[in-house]
Amino acid sequence: MNSCENMAFMVTFISYSVAMVFYLLYFVSRKTGAGKLATTTAGIGWIANTMALLVRSINAGRLPFANGYEFLLAFAWGTILVYLWFEYRHKFKTAGLFVLPLAWLLLAYVAVKIPVEQKLIVPLMPALKSHWLSVHVATAVIAYGAFALSFGLAIMYLLREREDIDNRPGRERLIERLPDAELLDELSYKTIMFGFFFMALVIVSGAIWAEQAWGSYWCWDPKETWSLITWLIYGGYLHARLTHGWRGRPAAVLAVIGFVAVLFTFFGVNYLLAGLHSYA
Amino acid sequence: MSQNKRWWHRFSSMKMGLFLLLAISIASAVGTVIPQKLPEGPVSLLMGILHLWDVYHSWWYIALLSLLALNLLACSFGRLKPMLVGTKRSHHLLGVQEITKLKYNTLFTLPGKLDGAKVLVESLFTRQGYKVWSEPDTGKVKMGADRGRFYVLGSFITHISFLVILLGVFYGGVFGCKGVIDAAVGSTFDLTEVPGLERISREDSIQVRVDDFWIERYDNGSPSGYFSRLTILEKEQPVKTETLGVNAPLAYKGIKFYQSNWGQLAKIIVNRADGTLLQQGAANEGEILRVLGTDYSVLVYRYHFPSGGTMDETSIVYAIYKGDQPAGMGKAQFNQPVLLGDEGNTFAFTGLVPFTGLQVKKDPGVPMVIMGSLLMLLGIGSTVWLKPRKIWVVLEQQGETVIVTLGGVSHKNSKMFAEDFSCLVEELKATAKLTAFNHSIKEAQ
């Protein structure tokens, strides 16, 4: 990691931290100014995040998708990208308070837990030298970003719904400032649909690549299997919702479980289970 | 409902589908926790019955997948007819009263004449991706518009695609085969000699000659690629020479060759007591060479490279077996004869030769799996991005203004449709105002 990249990382980390504070201020005060500052700092953070990835790409001579450090940086980038697009599209800022901490945690993990030698640029091992690497990881970044957002929305739903149940009149409480529960539920569903499509792309591109690299499109490698399990959980969510009318609470709980599976696919498999995906 | 029908109904239900999804997820997770290889030593009864060392090929896992496929088939085709009806454009129109009963409806006035208002509505809807149809009535115009009507097909395509993938997997499993071979550089092997590839027909005898194997390295010494140059021979005539590498397999007549391993083989000769040659062969570290016509075999245990010495000083640690019983072990240098049993046979290692480890595979199911995957992306993509919407409008002339009654429905994301619906209304009003304004400027000029 050279100084330029280090600097970009620091700016990203600080901007996301500051943006979180502004999102909180906006949530508590409802002041438009705080909201604007929150979006601006998150945007600056995202640009710095892009720079960090760009510098690494230039230094490495390839896209920054080759090890855990690079992927975490890209995962945070994807989460904020999906979130900012969502905020722009739905003019809805309170979600930032629930999504930014996820990206922040990913970067904090990079800063604290990943040793320097794992951040070094190493040349690609032969198995990773393929155009499919870019497609596979880029789609994963978007899919994971969307699932992170849907997780934030599901948490918001659960908080809001609880408030609606033990609603005592005559008292305005903070949680009531969250958007309408039904809208949160629908937005979470929409985000999951989007993530589900990208996760399908991740799995299909992975399968086509595996057919070239490992000689078989499906090897039941733990990472492969866990990405399938994650996808099936979200598939279950979509079905339960459409035909069983599983909206609201059960849907939100399932969305949370889905994201836990995403995290396990990423972290758990790497640290707890051994397999062919040892490089990411 | 008869007993049979009730049973079928239950089987083809979504509840059953969801249960199967859950069961398959749990079973798949189990397979990532228990090591997926045959355990050494005795196997417990549960492990034995459930084949837990190979979950994904166990009878019960395949049964679960088959049940899911059947459930999907029943589920999809059960809903096919109403789905196809849903994709047909009905061109039906609604009156004012019916429109005001829709969940999202509104009533407002626009300045100007009926014809102008009709053109306005038409152009705005077309711009937003709607198909518009209309019918004039006395003093009013009824209009209908829709978009995203193929949305309903999305889930059908997705489900069918899953079946296509499973069919491809099954087809490949039945008619495909796969094997691995360590082939020394300079040697030629017949495809039927590759363990696992015995199923390949002997008639179109294909042979492969390993011309070369090499490793390319980065500046820091770590490998950047492994390459093998192979020549394919048919009826002993070379037909194709190509270099393959990791991520770049070689394909010939539906058979693919993958770079999967590399190393050095120990060359072994076995001589009879009278000094004549009995057998010639090669084996990798950890491999066994069976001596023809005897019940002896030689295990090449480990190569031993002396530090600082020359290749000639390399020795090989071996073990001799008679049947399953160990009959001796030792270390031998190149060309040092070792006695093999009572008959006076001897064997010797004559040197090391580089080999390339090739995975050879024939899987005729791959095109079907790829087609299924693409269909799946198309199916999911259309449920994500198509927005099924229907809107009805009645325009009525009243004096110098037109009364607009507008209402719509959507099967998907009703809250978001509400948002879009009010945007549409606002845009209509704004465009009408602008048109009227332009019109008045023109008149003034």
C-alpha cells in the first residue's frame, strides 16, 4: 500500500465516519442542512474510496479484486454506491444512518484486523488470471451492496414496526421519524430483487469461469455452496412474500437472516472452512 | 376434492417448494461442515446410510433436488394458462365510475380542447414506455395504456430455466466422464488409458502426445502460468497441436484438457533374473507401480534431493509390497538395482522426468447448463426491471376545459406505483400548462 493509496483510504474512512455523524444529526434534528452535509460527506468518502481502488488498480496493473483486502475495500465501495443511488432515487436520507455503519465496519476491519503483508500488491496467481475475475467480483460487489442496503432497511422496518405496535399517543418519539413501515418493507423487497439478480450473475459468471479454470462449472466448494445457500434464502424470501403474503415482520427477519448468510459467505467461509476459493 | 387431487395440490404448492428450498439449503450447509471425502477407518451407521462424506451425490440429496424439480414443474405449468392470458393486451376501456373505484385515481381539469388533451396524454404515456389505445365517444375520449405486461412471464422463465440447468447437469452426469492423468513430457497416451475415461468409445481412438511443459514466472519468482503443449493424434496421425494453460483449456471434439498439476515422475525399469527387460514405467511420489506377472508392487515414497549435490546424486525412498503386506523398504540412487522378491527380479530408478497433470473431461451437458443460466438471468431480470402497470383515462369536454379522470393499477410495488402515479399526474398538468402558455404566446403574436 503506497502513501497515495493510504491517504485515499484515510480520507474514505474519515468521510464515512463524519457522514455517519451528520446522518445522525439529520435524523435527530430534521434540519435540511445536516442532511445535505451528510450526503456530501458520504459522496466525498465514496470518491476517495474510488480513488483508493483506482490507485491500487494502477499500481497493480489490474482491477483490485485479488485478495481479501481489495475485496473489502470494493465491498464498502459497492455498499455506498448502491446506497447513494437509492438516496438519490427515493429522496430518503434516514437510511444512511443504518447503511453507512456497515461500510464503516468493513473499513474498520481492514484498518484493524488485516495485517500489512496481506495488503501488499502480489501478482495474480495463475488460477485468477482471467477476464471472468472482473465480472465475477464486480457483480458480487453490487449484489453484496444491495443486500447490505436491504439489511439496513429491514432493521429500520423492525424498529418502526415495534414503535407502531406500542404506540402511545401524545409522545413524539425518534423512531416515528422513520418512514412509513409499509414503504420500508416495499423498498427492502425491491432492493433484494435487485441484489438477487446480481447474485445470480455472480453465481453464473463463477460457474462459467470454474468450467474454464477448474474443469467443472460446479465443484461444491464451500464458498460456492454458501453463495448458493444465500441465494436460496433470498429466493425463499421472494417466494414467501409473493404467494404467502409474508410481508412486514417475517419478511424483515428473513432479510436479516439473508444478510447474515452473505456475511458468512464472505467472512465465515474464509476463516472457518477450507476450499478452492482460498484466495478471496 | 378427491384424495389424489388433494395430494397433488399439496405437492405442487408453494409451501412444499419453500420447504424443499429450506431442506436443500440445510443439506448443502451440512456438506460444507463435514469433510467431503471418504473417511479412513470404520464408518458409523449414520454416515454410511446418509453418505455424509459425499452429501451432494448422496441418494437423499438427489431425491430432494428431484422433488424440487417436480414441484417446480407442477407449479409452473399449473399457472401457465392464466399467465399467458395476462400477457395478452386486452384493449378494454373503463368508464368514469369504474376508474374512480381503482385504488389510485384522480380527477383534474386541463385547459383546451379534447383533441389537444388526447395528444398530450398519448405523447406523455408513450414517452414513459406505455402502449396507448383509445376510443372516441360522444363528447369524450376513453383511453387505456399499459406497460410491462411480460412481467408475469419472468417467474415462469426463471423456474423453467432451473429445470433446464438440472437437465443439463443430469445429461452431463450420464453421458459425460472425467479423469486425471500425470503424463511425462515426451510420452503419448490413449484417452482410454486415462483413469475415469474408460467410457470414451474405443472406436474413435484419440491419442495425446505431451510435447512440452513449462512454468512462466513473475520477477519475484512466483509462478505466473503453467503451460503444456499437446499434440492430438487420430489413427496415429497428428491432427492438432496447441498450448493449454490454467484458465485456457484445450478443446477437441467435445473433450476438454485442463492444466491441473505438474511435477516429476520417477522412471522405473524392472528386469528379470536373467537381465532381460520385464517392464518399464513411471510413477509420481506416493504412487504405486504394480509389477506385471507377480504380486509385487513398488511404492515410490519420496524423492530425496541432496542439498548442493547434482541431480545424479538424487535418491528415491521406496517401499516394496507383496500383495497388501510390506516386504521391505529402502533408499536407492539412480540405476542402483534392488532385488524384488525370491524370483530374482530387480528394479531400478533410471531418472526423473517432468510431467504435466491433465484433467480430461467430456461434459455434453455444459451448453444446456449455460443456456439455462442465461434463461434464468433473463427471467429474473424481467421480474426486476419490468414494471407491470395499467392506466385508464376518460377525457370529457366541458366548456373551455377538459375533465380528466385517471386511474391505474399495478401488481408489483404498489407504494412505488403511487409515487410514479402522482409524478405522472403532475407532469401531465405541467405539460398542459406549458402547452397552453405557448399557445397563448402564439395567439398574441
